[in-house]
Amino acid sequence: MESDTRTPAEADRAHEADETRYEAVSSRDARFDGVFFFAVVTTGIYCRPSCPAVTPKRENVRFFPTAAAAQGHGFRACRRCRPDAVPGSAEWNVRADVVGRAVRLIGDGVVDREGVPGLAARLGYSTRQVQRQLTAELGAGPVALARAQRAHTARVLLQTTGLPVTDIAFAAGFASVRQFNDTIRQIYARTPSALRAESGTRAGSGRAAFAAGIPLRLAHRGPYAAGPVFDLLAREAVAGAEEMTGEPGTRTYRRTLRLPYGTGIVAVDEARPRRGGWLEARLHLTDLRDLTTAVQRLRRLFDLDADPYAVDERLAADPRLAPLVAARPGMRSPGAADPDEYAVRALVGRDVAGELTEAYGKRLDVPCGPLTHLFPEPATLAAHPDPVLAGLAAALADGRLRLDAGADREEAVRVLRTLPGLDARTVTLIRMRALGEPDVDPDDGTGGDRGATEPWRPWRSYAHQHLLAAGVSGAAT
């Protein structure tokens, strides 16, 4: 057991950490939702820290780093606080090590599509090493983490669509209906039909439910400055693949998605400021197996797993940024729904990106208003007459440059800097958006005073968004 191998100092630190977690549970502190989970041994249930139920006695509480770890120890998800639906821990998006990369890849559905060997191959480690590192840090291996994700996807489909249960089982990634039923009973202590009945959703015809799309609440923690995010997406929107409609405060962003099994169209509504909540969205997919992947890519695009409390506290300590943070609490650093697509767009700009979409993009089988195309794949652009664009596209197409959820960020930056014609500004934007790096110097490559940004570490990408939203001269766009 762990207690047999830890030194007294390590045991003391672990005890102090648990006491701090218990204080968060006692105060129902939503800032820790997704950071850890607690389980109650007398009830067999696990919860998020902000669960409104009566706080259990300390001696009956156990703490886990992930929902999968709690499930692996036999605990069931709380019906009241739905701990499986919390935002993901910001740590896994920030970290660039193998565990952080693995978590992002599992979220993108790699284990469901390629198995643990596929995950390990993408990371450049053996399956045994990946299993050992994930279990040591997260209390669960890749199979358990993927299983927890499948269960959450299934619950969303059961409670928001009228799809037949059999369709939901396979859409969520389960290998069989029996496996699906057993998992739902174990995690939620009820049958799939009972879960659906609780939500008031009725099973309908598969075709009708599929056509209606999937309504989603994309959860985030803390305040969310939606205005600057939607402003940025509106400025960047590429004709044929994206559109922004409505007035500020009530806008809807729509775009096409290229996904592993098919295509999709998503609509996301702008949220008014609040201290916690979600963005309303609706997904139309040609293949429901893409649901989990689509949701994770939207979460990266809108930076929904960030920790705004940590970011705001750090940046507000600098007198130069304090008024900007006060004006826009919960500022996010948007990522990209398709990192390869964003890299090309960062190079060529919005207008040329629209021309590329029209000339080289794949036309949707069923266009939806102005959304008619998918942005062209790198392989299609590798023969483009512009040598700089062709060089970037070829590197993406042949795998020399990887920008996906599990990319090695340092290696990706090294390759970017070897590609002819890519200036420092373009590399900076790709790092910030396609790779989702939280600490990219906004003055990198712009000739600014790089030392002046040191107080903003490790959130310089967020500082850049504050400067951009405030219209500060020199902020890269």
C-alpha cells in the first residue's frame, strides 16, 4: 500500500493536501470541480467538491484525482451534482509531459479508435509505461479513463436525445450493448432506461432524433468572458466554413467540423457573464461516434477547462494588467477546433483562407445555409503553388509536424522553426492557438520588450488576449 512506502514527510504532505481538499468540500468551493473528486465510504457515492448535499464526516471521505479512479474503487456517481459532467482539470491542458498529452488524446477518443497500443504509439512510449504513469498520477489507466468518458457520453445521449438505446451504446464507443448496460448500472446505479426516464426524454425514431441534433451544455468553471472570445471568432470567421450571427451578447457561432468518422456542424451560443455555468451548443453529426471527439475539440476552441481564478489572480498582480482583468474577469485564451486548419489560417490570413476553402475544401453533402465546405486538408494543399503554404501543408500531411491534442509541443515548435518562410509571428500564433500553449510570450517575434512579460508567467497567452481585447497597440492578431 502507498502508506507503507511513503516517507513520513511524504505522508505529512499528503495528509495536509487531503485536509485542504476537505476544506474545499466543506465550503462547497466550485473552483475545485474537476480538480479532484471525493467519495463517501458509507454511501458508496462520489461527488464534485461543490456538491450541495450535507458535508460528510471527514473519516468517511476519500479523495481521487479523477472520476475514473473513483469509479474504479466501486463508487457511483452522485445523482445530484453529476460529477462526471464537470469541466476537466486545467492541469492536463497546461502540462506538456506524457501524462498531460495522454489525457488530451484520451479525451479526443484515441483509445476508443486505436486502443491503448495506438495511444502509446502516438506518445512514443510502451503501453506498460503509459499504463504505469497514468495509474500513478490519476489513479486509473487509459482503459478506465476512456470508459468513464464513454459513460458520460452515453448519459448525455440518453438524457438529451430520443435515440434508441442500442444506437447510443455504439455511438458512445461501447463494444457491446451488454458492456454498455453493465457500465451504466455500475456508475449510475440505474439502467439506461431509468436514466432516460429521469430526464423526461422519450425514445423516438432514430432518424428523427438524429436529425434534431444533440443539445449540449459545455460546462466551464468560474466566470467566462464570452464577449472577447466571440469577437475574436467573428473577426476570424472563414466564409464557407464558419459564420457568426446575432448581436453582441446574443451571438451564435457556427462552423463545420472534420471528424474521425464523418463530419459535423456545431452552433454555440454566446453566454452572458456569470460565475459558473456553461455554453449552450447543438451538434449535428453524420456519425454519432464522433460526439466525444467533437465535444473535446469545442472545449479546446473555447478554452472551457481553464482555471480563471488562477489566471486572474496572477495577471491582476501586475499594475499594467490589473484594470484589464477587472474589466474582463474570466478571460480565455481560445484554442482551435482543428489545429492543422488553424496553422494554415495563421499563415495565409482570413481572406485567403476563404479562397482556399472555396477552391480546395470538400463540399458538404448537405450544406447548411452559408456553411457549405470543410476547410481543405493539409494533403490537398501540399501541392499548392505557394511554396511556403505547400511546405507547411506537406509537413502536416506527412506527420513531420504534429499539432494534435497529444503533440509534443517542444518538438512541434522545433519543426515549425525549420520550415522556410514561417515568420516568428506565425509561429507564435500557432503555439498559442493550435498547440494551446498557455504561456506564449505575446512579444515573441514582434520586437517588444520580452522581459516586461515575465511577471505574467505562466499565463502570458491570457495576457495577450487581454491586450488584444483592450486594443493595446502591438498585440499580435
